Amino acid sequence: MGWRYAEVKLKKGSAADRSARSKGIDMDRGSIYIYTGDGRGKSPAAWGRALQAAAEGKRVVIIQFLKGRGLADSAFIRRMEPEIRLFHFEKSDENYMELPEEKKREECVNIRNGLGYAKKVLSVAECDLLILDEVLVLVEKEIITVEELKELLESRRETDVILTGSRLSDDILILADEVSRIEMVKL
């Protein structure tokens, strides 16, 4: 027996569209896509969308959270610039969850700087696709609030946004145009 990964997609943009129209919100806004669940592959799925967008001539910004250095120092990733730009605001090389409490507090300041940059990217339409990798974990770990994430997403204009993370609250779910739940399935 082994494990297999399954992807379940939920589309609910029509409800979000009706809600936005009823409030007089501009419908030229970008879409919000979420990759969530207990399975592996949420970040690679987002990277796949990034590659697809770049191949279509679109500009992509990826901001990774809570992954230590992640792919930030990769020569391969640097070769994808300027079509795909990767940012990482944390200073520690270690995974956030493994840090002592004092270092976590320091990194929270850096994480908030990353979110500030994301807001700037969205407000000036610096890219066509913004990926906030592991941002849902920031909400789960109470590093940011749902309200802060909502405020960030409201500044998106026509930019599409992808959010990743293992847990998804109902408060964030209702913001999404499409949700992909990645699950491990025991065979």
C-alpha cells in the first residue's frame, strides 16, 4: 500500500461575483485561487501556475513564507527572472516552526515586511499573478489575522492571487474564486 495525492477543485466565483456586484465593486478585479489540504504539492501546483503564466508573457511575483531560505538562493530560480521573481523576507535559514520564540518574534517583523511588499505589488499592479506561498499558515499560527489578509487581497486590482497553506478557514474560503484541496489518499 502507498499514498496517492488527490486534488479536489471547488469553484465558487459566481457567489463572490454576485456579492461584489451587490456592493458595487469593480468586476475587473483579479481572481483568488487557493491551494489547501493535508496533501503534498500545494506549492508545486502554485509554481506550475507561475510557469504557465510566464509562458503566456505574464509577470509573476512569488513571496514565500515560513520556509527558511527555501528556493531563494537557487541559480535555477534566478534564471527565470524577470518573468518570475521570488522573494523571501525572513532572515533565518531555518524553518520558522523550528525557531526559538525570540527568533520567531524577530521573524514576524520580517514576515510583516513581506506582506507590506505584497500590498505594494497589488496596489500598483506590478505583476499579473502574485503567489503568497504558505500565507494561510500565517493566519493559522496567528502571525496575521484574517482581517489583515482580507485587506491585502482587497488591494489586488486586476492581479490574480494564489494563496497556499494546509488549513483554510471559512472566512478566507468565501473570498476565493477557486479552491483546490490537495489530499493524501491511502491506497
